[in-house]
Amino acid sequence: MAGAGSVAYHGHSATVQIKGPNGQVHNVNIPFGKQQYSCPAGTNDKTEPLLIRMGRIKLTLKSVDAELNRIDKKYPGSHAPRKVVLRYNADIRRGRRLVKAANATTDAYNAILDHDCTRASR
């Protein structure tokens, strides 16, 4: 999903807001988990682009899932025209690539926390 992105932090999550080229705003929640960190100033500047990337990935995955569900409802079972099957399989591959990208983005985010921050004691 293209467009400008911003992040609003709250508690153990952040809301990523993406404004699409048509002006429509899309929001997605990114949960952090329960572990808390103490980070130096400037850490958000490093992690925000990753959160925005994760938001874009989640929004795109949501649209891919919606497309797969539409196809499943329209063609229950395994009797769909060849063109529809090809589209379905392409969406499955795209979803897998998006999941890999989400995992890599999460790993990069966690690496910043591990390198720059200390875990807060509970």
C-alpha cells in the first residue's frame, strides 16, 4: 500500500496510519507484546519506518486475504475457471512473500531494540 505513513504509540501497541494516493486513510494496529524496554532518545526515529512498513504489509495482507475469501465464496470446492485458479495461486504466493517480509521487518525491529535498548524489569 503506497502513501504517507505515521505512527501513534499507545500502551503495548502502535497504530499505523497510511494515507493512500486517493486520500483515503487506513489504520492498522501493531501489537508489541508485554516486554517493556528502556530506550535512548532517537530510537523511535529508527523504528518508525519499520512500523510503517509493517503497517503497509498488514494492510496489503488484509486485501489479499479478502480477495482469496471472495474467490472461495464464489467458487466453493475446486471448480473454478483456469483464470480464477491462476489468480488464486498468485494471491497465495503474494501472501507468502508478504509474510516473509513481515517476519524480516519484525526481526529488524527487534534487532534495534536488542542493540539500542535495555529490557525494563517487571
